[in-house]
Amino acid sequence: GDSVTQMEGPVTLSEEAFLTINCTYTATGYPSLFWYVQYPGEGLQLLLKATKADDKGSNKGFEATYRKETTSFHLEKGSVQVSDSAVYFCALSVGRYSSASKIIFGSGTRLSIRP
Amino acid sequence: GAGVSQSPRYKVAKRGQDVALRCDPISGHVSLFWYQQALGQGPEFLTYFQNEAQLDKSGLPSDRFFAERPEGSVSTLKIQRTQQEDSAVYLCASSSGQESNQPQHFGDGTRLSIL
């Protein structure tokens, strides 16, 4: 079945460090790929998305590229800030329209940034 | 309202009791989803509504779980004869349109604890 595997945490970095959180997926068809973020005490928020191969999603300095050949969607940021501390979820949906398709989530990666 | 609203935020019940969790989606959103998030895990799909029609309930873990959306707006997730394994955060998400790539917007969730 469809699934997402992401890097286990917790990940602890110093401010201004480079971040990579690995994510790979298994899916039938052509999934849309997402990164969601959950800040402490807040709900899930969509961080970025990509809907087809070689698309790059970006937001708030984060980027991820849809790699069909390696079935990956790794999250990167060049210089992290303390405010980036949160839990990050890689996710996919398989369906023609993402508004009508269930989302399959990875188990989450907790990121902590030291000042 | 501005976002998806869920109530109550916290619910404590004794094993065997019935509980009802409420979701108020963003006004006008056609699609509504329920997810279950166990501690330290990613959310898992439970069920999906398009207006008042429940189109997918494949994720409901047992017949003790029941969801409804009678007027195509507010939805209620009911759990009968609760068990300890039902303890989790229950998330509701809504999305505009039924044939679009609009994202799902998540509520803050209801944290259910079964004693």
C-alpha cells in the first residue's frame, strides 16, 4: 500500500546550521507530496507541496524537490532559526484532486534548534 | 470562522463510555476529513465526507467509530464503548471544492484520554 518513510528524530541543530530531513515514499499512481509542520501548541500547517515529478516546493526558506527516480521528497533549509523548532511530517495523497483525497503521513521528525 | 474549529480541546472519559467530538469546518468547505494521531505518530486517515455524503470510511478502526455530517457542514465523530487504545488526538480537516488541488486545513484537534 501507499506509505511514507521519514528520518527518525529528534534532530538537534545549532542556529544557522543546514537542515536536511529525509523522506521517501511508496505509492501507486502519481502522488502529490507535502511537508506539514506542527509548531508547539499549534495545529498542523501545510509548509510546502509538489504535485508532479521535478517540481520544487518552497516556503519560509524551506525547499523540497519531487524526485520520481528515487521516490524521495527531502526537506532542506540553508540556515535554520530557533523559531523552526517543530515536528515536521512528510506526506502524500494519491488521487486526482488533493482536496478530495486522504493524506498519508510519515511518523514525523522532531526538530530542535539551539540558539 | 477563520479556521477549522474542534471541540472539546480535551476530553477525558472512562473506559466503556461513549464520546462525541465536534468539528466546525471553514465555511463553505465541501470536503471534510477525520484523522487519528497517536502519541509520537503521524495522523492516520479515518473517514471522508463530501458535503453530507460519507464517501470513504475505510480508516475507521472498528464499528464502535461512527461519523456524520447531516447538513454538510458540522461533523461529529462518535466513539462508543471507548477503549484505552482509543486515546489519541483526533484531527479534523476541511478543503474547498471537490475537484481542486486546494490544501486541507487542519483544526487543533481534540485530545482524548481514556482511563
